[in-house]
Amino acid sequence: MLTSFGGPQAHLAILLNDFVKKRAYLSEEELMELYALTQILPGPSSTQTVVGVAYKVGGLSLAILTFLIWAVPAAAVMCFIAINLETFSLNPSFSKVLQFIQPIALGIVAYATYAFGKIALKSQINIILATGAAAASLILRSPFVFPILILLGGIVSSATEAKHEEDQIRVKLFSSINTKKVAYFIGVMLVFGLLGAIVNRTSPFSLPIRLFENFYRNGIIIFGGGQVLVPLMYTEFVDVKHYLTGQEFLSGYALQQMIPGPTFSFTSFVGAMSLGNRGYGVVGQMMGSAIAVLGINAPGLILILFIVPFWEDLKKINRIKSSLNGINAVAVGFMFAAFWLLIKPVGFSYENIAIMLATFLTLKFTKVKTPYIILVGVLAGILLS
């Protein structure tokens, strides 16, 4: 975890070196198949891959322990940042630093959109899906747009790209599904969604319950890893519900890029800020951090542990694999919309545009890692403040 900078692709390289070549916990083919499985499941792909490896090696107890070791340290750091963000913000030097790292964060989002789009937008249908998703996100401004568009993208891609497949494979797969587990999985979201609607909004329990449902629901619909996490969370928690400001959101995202671990640890910051800005105090912020991390990761962890046993059958179904193309195309549209929304609180000054462009070009044409770029922005802010 302490050396895991760079997102899912970099994490995969670390796993390949440590778990396959050094320790031979599994074969390279098994690791790549497990990683491929995480790409067609919602949730944090790096975390799911690590947990999946642990499950194959040592079962459920090792998988849970691995998740805690992998996710908790980075989440704790982001919680600490959220708790102390107001104190830091009162320091003029810190405010000056944020003026640099916020446009750097936008440059990172822009590059992620470009890199992800280069992979996902290889057909006219995918380009149309991405354009439609971006337009719908900008016009409708509702968190409910995301799951609907993701579903439509998967359906369109599956219908237009999938080849003929054997019905026997599907029958075998679905006959092996434990319907009780599926009911539990969906029931958790429905129960907390219902509790959030029933509990009086003036109750101190109302916001934590609704917050868990929000993160759990997002954990179900996030395909594509941390890049897609940003637009979904910005739309719901900043643009719609106003749990935190655009400046706070961007500052937290930029600081998260400086620390190792999964990008999904950013949810710890958002959860802590959501309760902190509503007067819940330090204990409430710690609770918000825990709620966010548990809520966003639970669906993906349940799915990876649930599906691994019959992955051999699942990977043979072409329609499932083909649906990922449309889902990824929709995700690119979300990312573009997020960039456009995020740029508003930063502004279109010549300085900000220059910093964004420099960040984008550095990531595109050099091998400089994201944490080093942000570190340069921090040092520049300190020296020029």
C-alpha cells in the first residue's frame, strides 16, 4: 500500500511483481483474469483485485484483513486532512498553495478523461454514448442520471457488439447463483434508502443513514475505477446536495493524489467533510469517514467475493464482456462533464489555464508521476506565498 501510487494500472504492475513473480501466490494468467473480472464489476478495481487474490490464497478471513490493510491507512490520512482542513485554510500560505494544486487537480482530471477516452471511444456508437452522457449530466444535474445512463450504455453496447453465445453457459451460470445473497445485496441499499426517507430530517441519525445509502448506491454504479468516482461524487455531494464546496472538493482530491493507496480513499474526505460541515464535530467527521469508506467499498467487495467462484462461466458470456464497452463510453462522458463542472469554482484565469495545460502535457508526454507534480505545486505555493 505504501508504494501504490498511480491508479489501477500501476497497482496491477505491483501485484504482478510481488504476488506472481516473487511469491507465486497465483499465476500471471490468473491475476490478469481476476483483474479482467474487476473491470466488468462496479467498484474499486484495485481493491477488488487485491481482495480477490487474498480470497484465492487464504479465504474470507484473509480477504477481509487484506482489505483493512489496503484501504484503512489512506482513508485515515484523508480523514485527518478533512478534520484539519478548516484550520489549514485559515493560514494564508495554505490558501496560496491551494491556488496551485486546484488547477493541477483539474489537469489530472483532464488527462484521465483523455486517457480513458482514448481506450474507450473506438467506435461511433461509443462516441455517441459518451456525448449523450456528458450532455445529460450537464443538463439534468441529478445523481439518478448516472445509473440510468450506465445501464443504457451497457444495454446498447451488448446489443450491438456481442456475438452469438451458447444458452447453455447462461443457464449453468444463473442456476449457480445464490438468490438469497442477491437479495441481501440489494436489500442493504433498499433498507438504508428507506430509513433515510423515514427518519426525521432533524434527527442526528438522519444524515449519517442517508450518507451511507448515498455511498453504497454510488459503489454499485461506479464502473471504471477512481476516474469515474470524481464526476459522480461531485454531482451528488457538491452540485446537488451541497455537502461541501467545489473548492473543498478539489482541494481534497488534489491532496489525495499525493498519498499512496486506492483513489477510493477520497470518499473518506468527502464523508468527513459532509458531516463536519453540518456541525457533527470531530467524532462525527470520523464517523462520516468510516461510513463513506464502508459504503463505497461494500458493494464491490461483496460482488468480487460472490462472483469469483463461478468466474470461469461468467467470462464466457460475450454479452457481459461487450456491455463493458458501452459502460466505459458513458463513463468518459461523465468525466468530461465533471471537468467542466469542476473548472467553475477554480476559474478561467490565464494562470489556472496555464497550470492545467502544463499538468496535462506533463502527464501525457513524460513519465513524471502524479504525486510529484502536486508536490511541485505545493512547493511553488510555499515559495511564492
